[in-house]
Amino acid sequence: MTRVYSLTHVPALSAPPDVGQRRVKMMLFPGLWFSHAGQVLSVQLVVKPSDQRTQARVQILRPYCSPNLHLVPPGCSSLRNPFSCCSLVPLCNTTGGCALGQYWCHLLETCLPVTSPCSPYDSSAGGPIYPLPPRYPAVVPFYHLVADIPLSLLPNSEPAHINVVLPEKEISVYPDDILAVQHTGPVGSFLQCSSSSRSPWQQSYLSLQGPEWGGWWEGGLSSVPAEEQWFDGVLCDLRVLYADTQHGYAVSPMLSTEQNDPSGYTYTGTTSTPVRTTQARNALQAESPVLGLSIVHPALSKEGEIHLPVNIPTLIVIKILSGSNATSTWSAPVSQTGIPFESSCPPVLSVSHRGCERDTEDTRFSQASVVLSTPGSHILNISVLNHVSSQSVSIKLQAHWPVAGLRMQPHGDQRMLVDVPQVFQAFVDSGSSVKYTWVIDNLVQFAYEGPTYSVVFKKPAEYKLSVTAENPVSSQSLVVRLTVEMMSPLADPTFHSIKEVIAVNTQQLFTFRVKVDISIGITVWWDFGDNSPGANHSFPPPSESQGSQLEHGVRQIFLQDSISHTYKQPGRDLASMTT
């Protein structure tokens, strides 16, 4: 800390306090990243005086990128990036191991004592020069929430040194995780920060406004809002102590000779003075690095995505070719950490399942289930880590409503006529991103895609029409039989109830009857021969309008049409009808 202040112990809350519609602020520290895996031992901060109770959340965030980009850690020589960012190509995905009392500094690509800063503002270190003030030189990553420490702080008249009493649950951190602080005070009113142009410990942080409707930032950051504000060259009293609390470990010397079997080693250390020599032996477990991370199940689409049905749990299985004692961490919507690896695929997948084969003696598998409640896309970030190294992958999850209730209009088997087009339509009761495919007589090479299908046959025959409604997670099919025949010509036209002599200015009913083919519609044109406007009446195919009322095997039926007309002048007129 920059000074000595009165110390106050504040227990972490079990859940974030409700802030109602208050608009919170976030202080994002992209330059305060953890250099190796470990467990958080303490969280300390100094807060400014405040006359009101302040709600706050100290958070650990993990950077990740969209599936088509690669996460680049800080200090990559190709980008000179002071913060983690995203690149189209994989760059500098390495982290060095350091001795006790040291940590890995990305910016200098070397180990430093824990008492020395790793900051782009530190020009005395003799390493690469970074542009000031530090900014993201490439695509800004997303940030997934790893750990959340909610606090409720009483009013204070003087700056207060807060020592957070951590919950019993262990808080794990991994390389490149960063710190952020949310609070309910005004911008710049929470942490004790000061400007210092000379200190090598200077940092820059990003101040973000919370949602306009109020409340906390939840789940991390999926985008940086436009209201961002940088604070540069500051010293903020915020400290997190963490350490490797596991047993001793080492990178196997056999790895440098292309032998990849991890095993135990005993190291002997000798200390000599002019009067005494002391030896100490320590048994360490060598660990193989994490290599070959891939997704085994479900199969990825051509676009590299995982498609899954809404509201149905989907198992995701990952595989590594090496990585002893590794665990997997899954971002939202899975939100699980520390999942161990097993020596085989889960029992629900057969041993012969593609990808479940053991390619190396060190091959291992880990799994998690995901459920999405609405259709749409989500980015899932999976990290695999052990004490030696880490690998991560980002994958796009695409959720769909399953297809249900497929039907066709007209429905059922159909009789059609040669050279007469017929339009079919397909519908579903539910399903998202549905694609319709129409096929005649299994001739898939001539398949047609679309919800509407029009077909014309050139010769009489029996045909089979199938339609399939599908999306990436489900499908349904219907098959109907089409009987194609030659059209039966119109026959037996007859006028009914027509008198040869009719009275002027008296309404008369004209009726016409004709035998028609049941599979084609007709239009009747009326002309009364007195220069009055004619009339026409159209009729759909009887097979559509009467449907099940027609007897099986009937090809023609009588159609009758009637119309009323009044002659205004005496004379001889010729009434005619055309179909």
C-alpha cells in the first residue's frame, strides 16, 4: 500500500447486495493480471472517505475471444500489447515458469521478484518500450467472471484499509486473469488512487458505467460500452495475494528429450558454509504440459459451431493429448470450474465414438453439460490448466427449437393432371432455423429447398413426393403419393330453366351444368347478347372444395352455375356461356 491506514476486517457477503436502480461503476484493471495458477490468500484495498454505505464487488475476470480469434497474452513482441487482446492468428501463447519468490512478467518475458513491478510505465527494467498511455492494440477481448467477492462497507470519515475476510470456498486463479472492482459510488470516489509520474508501479484502468436501467454488471463483460473512460498513470491501493498451495511440482527433464511420460523425481539440494554442509531431498511430481485440446462431442458444424436443442441438456466432451493433473474451466452458460479429467470418454459415448480413442498414454477427457433456454448464439470459453501450462478454446453455441408438427397443404395423397402445375406448401408447429427439402421419387440430385414447391408432370404415372423439415438439431418428414393422369375434357354442357320468350324488365334465372375433371378448376363466362356487361364465375378443383365427399375412383363430376339477369329492351338476343 502507498501509506499506512487504519485496518478494518470486512467479511465477504454470500451474495451481491441489491442496489436497485442505482447505476454502478466498474474499475477494470487489464494490466493487473495473475502470472501463474494459484489460490487467493487475501484481498486488501483502501477506500476513500464516504458519508454513505457503499456496496462493492471485487471480481476476478478471465479474458477470452470469439471463435474466429485467438487470445494473445500481454507482452507479445508482434503486437507490443500491454494487455491481453484478440488476434486473427495465434501469437505468443506461452508462459514461463518461475522460482519461489518470483513471478512471470509478460512484458519483459522474464521472471521478476515479487517486489518488482511489471508495468509498461517502468522504463528502468531495460525491456521493450511500450506506447504510453497503454491501450488495447488489437481487438478487445470478452471477460468471463471467475470469482466474485461482494462487500458492504460502512460510511467512513478517513481512508480505510479493508482486509476482506474470504469465504471458506477456495478461489482459484490462472494466468492472465485480471482484477475488476464494481461499486455504487461516483466515478473516482471509491478506491484510494493517486497520480504519480515517477513510480514504476503505475497502471492504467478503464472506468465503465453500468447499465442505464441500474444494477450490477453480471457474468463479466461481453462488450466494452461507449461511455468508457481511461485513468492513466495512477497508483491504486488494491492488493491480492495468491500462492500455489498444492504439493511441489516440476517440468519433467524428460520432456526436453522428447519423452512425454510424467513421473516422480527426487531433487537434492546442497548448502555449504565454511563450517557445515547440509543436504535436503525433496520428492516432486513431474507434470506434462497441456497439449492437443479439442472438442470430441458433439460434432462441430462446418462453421465450427455446436448446435443444440433448446431446454434439453447437451453433453460436451473435450480431450487433451497430454496434461497430467489438469482441470477444465467453463465460462457461461456452463459456469463450472475445476472439472477433472478422466482416462476415457463418459459411458454415454461408446468407445468407438469418433474422438474417444486414446492417441497417447497421457490422453484424457473432461465433460460438462449445458442447457440453453432460448434460441440464439452464445460464446463458450473452455480453459484447461495444470501447474505447467494451459490451453483454451472458444466455441459458438447455437440453440434451436426442435422441429415439430410438420404438415403439407394440400395434405394427403393427390391426383394431378399432366401439364398442370400443382403448388405444395409445408408448415411446422414449432422449430427455429427450419429448412424444407422436397424430393420426387428419391431423386435427391434434383432436390428443391424452400417452404413452397411447384411441380409439373409431363406424363401419366405414379410418383412419390417427400418433404423434410429440418434444422441442425432435429428433422421430420412426410411422404405422399401423386397419381398423374391425362385431364378428362369438359362434357355434357346443358342449359336449364331457360325460356325462349321472357318478359322485359323481369329478372330471369339462368342455370348451366357441365361435367368437369375433379382435379382442375374452371371459369364460367356469361354473355347475354344485349351489350350488357358479362360476368364470370371461377371454381376451384372439386377435389379441393369437396375433398372427402367424392367417391373413391371418381374422375369427373357435374358442376352447376347459376346467374340472374334482366333484359331492358325487347328484341332477339343470344345468351351464351363459355368455360
